Amino acid sequence: MQAVRDGWLHRMDAGVAPAQVKEAIRGGAGILIPNFPLDSKLMLSLLRGLGEPLAEYSRLISDEADADKTGVNVVKLRAIDQTGDRTHHRAGELRLHTARSWAYPRPRYFAMLMVEPGWRDSQAGFNGESLIVPWRAVLQRIRDADPIKFDRLFSVLSETPVSFHADRVREAVSDQPIIYSLPDARDPFDVGIRVKQDLPAVLRRLAVTEEVAAAVEYLQTLGGEIAREKLAVLERGSLIIVDNNRWAHGRCAFEVARGDLLNPREVWSATVS
């Protein structure tokens, strides 16, 4: 595998076998497959080699889901979304998070296919660039900068059970801490982390201790800064697959509309058990 210069990811060919993807991810890599066909069935066929794709959010919320894309979330702007009604569809920055952060059992993989990058003529960091980073890198940065702060943050986030729901989806929820151990962990930094993009605010509404909320906020903020050091600028057909326990994803802000024209940016995502 060849390291991708503008991201934390490793490149694999579009014809790669699921077993090769699984083995690379098991070794700690995040995967980028360029020039993947814009075909939801082919995307799901590859992902089924890793596990079982979970029902997409629209299917859990309403009966309007596309039968041809069962298991795929289609994320694009619609007129109603200009008000910020849907978190993932609005134009502001999407803070680092993990897929289905509330859910139990924890989904193993997250995948995202860039179908249409949209407008990309704004300054760097304002074109909807992807933020993809391993939590290991974030924890190591904190530990290197301030071991005492690291020990306290790790203790607070790994010892405090937390339960929260999605905004609209209702699934079985986890009561694990934000940082949780993994059965195949390789070292002390190799842990699972589950974070909702607005989790600090959610925790404060739930009256979880301010120390926990502030620790999550710091983790997200620093993680976002580290992810921006290697922004992932995805082209049409770029498919990303990462370990959903060990990696975080988000994106930079982007322009919603120019006059009556909506930004045509479109992403397909899927979560795999």
C-alpha cells in the first residue's frame, strides 16, 4: 500500500478484495480506494465482505428510503436543508465524530463514497474537505504535550458510563464510557472512542458532569486540528473505509448556495456491523 500524501489514509486499488481491506484495517490503516464506481450495489457488495451494512437513517425515520440503496445514506443539500434542519446536510463544519456513536453494539466499520465534490473554489478548509484521523494520533498528541492532562482526560472518559440517543433515529443505546477497551487492542493507545458531533452540548443537557463534557470537547477540538494537518480532498469516486472504533471523521465547512443554485455536493455513507 502507498501512503496518500494529503491524508492519514492508505491507497488500495478499486478491484481490491474485501479480505485485503479487512486485513489492512486490522493492521491499523484507514483505506482510500480512488476511482470506485458510483454504484451503490457495488459499494455494498464490497462492504458485505466486511460485515453486515446497517439500515440507513432514512429507512429508520420514514418510508421514503430508496430501495436501490438499502444500507446507504445519501447526503446532499435540499432546499429545506438551507435552514440547517439536518446536521449532516448543512454547510457549517461537521466536528469529528464516529458513526452511530450512541448505538450498542458498536458498528465496526464506516464507509464514505464521494459522489460529487461540489464547488471547491473557496479557500482551503472551506470546500467541504474531509477530516479523517485515527484517535490514536489524537491521544498520543495529548500525552506528548501534557502527560498529567492526558492521564486525567483518559481516566474521566474511560471510567464514566454515558448513554445518549440520536437526534431522530431510535436504536438500542450503549452505556459504555466515551473511551472503551477493545478485545484486540495492541497497546494502551489502541482504544475505541465514540463521539457524536454535538456530544458536549448533549452531555450538558443530560447533566453529565462538566468535566466529561469539557474533556470530549477538547478531544474533538484537538482532533480536528490534527485532522486539518492532513486534509483529505476527495475526488469523485473516492471511497474511504475505516475502523469505526478507532477512527474519527468529519468535514470542513462549505458554501451552500449561489443565488438559486444549491451546491451539488453529494456523499454516500454506510455503517457496517
